[in-house]
Amino acid sequence: MTSSVFLRPAAYVVNVVDLRPIQPENELVKYPDDTYLVIPAINNHASEEVQHVQEWAEENNLRLNPNKCKEIIFQSSRAKARK
């Protein structure tokens, strides 16, 4: 393994410090090689948040892997019962 392999996660951690969600109710969960954007279902700004992360990545010479980007919707059982 080359030293650059070890530097990539470290460089990401240094860069990711300034990545913050636009909306205060949203949350970014950051790991050395991964980031999760958690958006409450009542928030209508999901596409704005995703665009913000994309722009941040481009500004920091990083790229998102669209093949690894997924959307998961969690819903409480009480919300399901109301439908």
C-alpha cells in the first residue's frame, strides 16, 4: 500500500470540518471515508442540502460517487397507521 492511500482519509477529515448542513434541523454524520446526510421527513429542502454537499465536494477537489448515494426513508409506525 502506498502512503497516498493512508493520506486520503486523513485529508478528508481535515477538509470535512467546514462541511455543515444548511438547515439546522438536518445533520451530517461524518466518518473518515464517508458522510451521511440525515434530513427529517418534514424538511422540504433535501435537494438543496444535496446540492450544497455536491458544491462543497467540488470546491474541495473531491467527488461524490453517485453509485454509492442512496435515499432511505424511515417512517414511524404511528405515521403509517394515520394513512
